[in-house]
Amino acid sequence: MKVIVTGGAGFVGSHLIELLVSNNHFPIIVDNLNSGLYSNIKTFVDSKKAKFIKYDIRNFNKVMELPKVDAVIHLAAIASVVESISNPIFVNDVNVNGTLNILEFCRKKKIKKLVFTSSAAIYGDYEKKITETSPTIPTSVYGSTKLSGEQYCKIYSNLFGINITALRPFNIYGPRQNDAYAGVISKFMDRLNENKSPIIFGDGRQTRDFIHVDDVARAFYLALKYKKKTFDVFNLATGKSTSVNELSKIFLLAANKPKLKTIHKKSIPGVVVHSSTNPKKIKQNLHFTPIISLKDGITKFVKSQTFDSKL
């Protein structure tokens, strides 16, 4: 089938494009290349297995020029908590108004399937084990924009009969990740590439549920085929929490840099301290189970890089 993928040249999007093409679907990639890279998708476009359209989802008229397709996967967003604090109006414009434009496109073109990218950031600093029914009290502008996007999706699903599945990814990592995605793993990698110690903001006891981008792409593909006709939402994670201190140790071991010592700096306001979930619902409904462990994923990721052996 033909599928529009907004943000398809980005970190997660480009892995999803690869998966769609390998399963004989035709993705139409919509990206303004603000953080995405054309090189991530060039092979598929050159081989005519995908089409690329350079549009900004904030431009409603341009969005409405897109062709009618079988489904839309909406990944395009500013995914940085830090940027959402420094530039909230811009991030809101992309994440909320851009999402509303995509929803209007689906409504007016009578497209009945949409997969929306939400975020675990909507839960804020909820200390207990998170489920899909946990309180949503975001502590950042980014989290608020994702929660707003979900609410619009639910309204459009109820009013206009669009089958919308929202995924709430926890911390994604893997090849092609960059600072635009604001991931601690990409920042660790940048430091190690320069033979510098990893920097942790805070005491490092904050925890995250890290999930490999290949697993994430597979979950989005399964969500595309999910047939429930009303709005539904799933946490997307492994169910295993790792402290940032432990993550740093895994990185240094994988990079064979035992002499480097982690540096701690002042914590960043609005950043969640603990984040963990039980992925029971996504396993039961989408039949999704992550297959790449954090240790294996990080080791493979680090080995794909070129490090200076000098300390």
C-alpha cells in the first residue's frame, strides 16, 4: 500500500522507510530536512521504491496538496525537551499545529488510518510503574505538545471515524541518531568520538527505558496494521529501566575506554527523573516484543563508530 511518512528522512523515520520498502509498500516521505537527512533515504528514492516531497507540515496548503494514500504515519516533530524550553512557540507550532494539519488532511482526503507519534514525556515525573492509564502531567513544553497532539487525534477519531493508533515511545537509540533527537546516547557517542568523558546532567541515578530504533520501527509497522477503529494508545518500551550511570558504564566498556571517567553537571529543568513502564498492552494487542537488548544494541552501535584509541 501507499503510505505517507512525515519525518521519514529522520532518525526513526528512515528505519521505518527501510522496513516498509522491504515489505513491498510504497512510502511517500514528507520532510523539511530540518533535522532529517536526505542521505538517509536517497537509496530508496533513487531506486524508485519511495518518493520524497520536501514540505513543512506547518504549511496547511502544501499539506493539502499531498496525494490520497492508504495510510499516514506521522513522525515529524521537534523531539527536544531542551529546545521546547528555549523556543516553545516554534516547538508548539510544529508539534501541535503541524499535527492538526495532518489530521485535517486525513479528514478531507478520507484517509482512514493514521499512526501518531506521541511520547513518554506526557507522563512527566510519575514515580510509579507507568501504564497507558497513568496520569498525564508533562513537565516540559515538548511533553505538553505531544499530549495535545494525542487529544486532537482522539477527537478526530471520535468525530470523523479515523482509525488512529498513537505510540508513546520511551528512549529510542541506534544508528542515525543525532542531537536533534536530544538523546543522551547520541551525546555520549559524540563525546567518545572526541575521546572525552561522557557528561551526565544530575547525579546519574535517573532512569530510562532504552529501546532500539529497529524495534521501534517494527512497532510502528505493526501499528499500521492494527485494525481497531477507535482511537487507541500504546506505551512503546522494553519494560526494563537503566540508570544513566549504568548506561555510561556500558558505553565505556563497549568503546574500550576504561580510563575515561563520567563527568556530572547540574541537572536540566523539566527533564524527567524516572521513567519505566510495563509494555503488557502493546504485547497483547500489537503482538510486539522488543528483541534487541540494551547491551547488544549499544555494543553494535559503538562498534559501528570509529574511535581514536589514544586516551
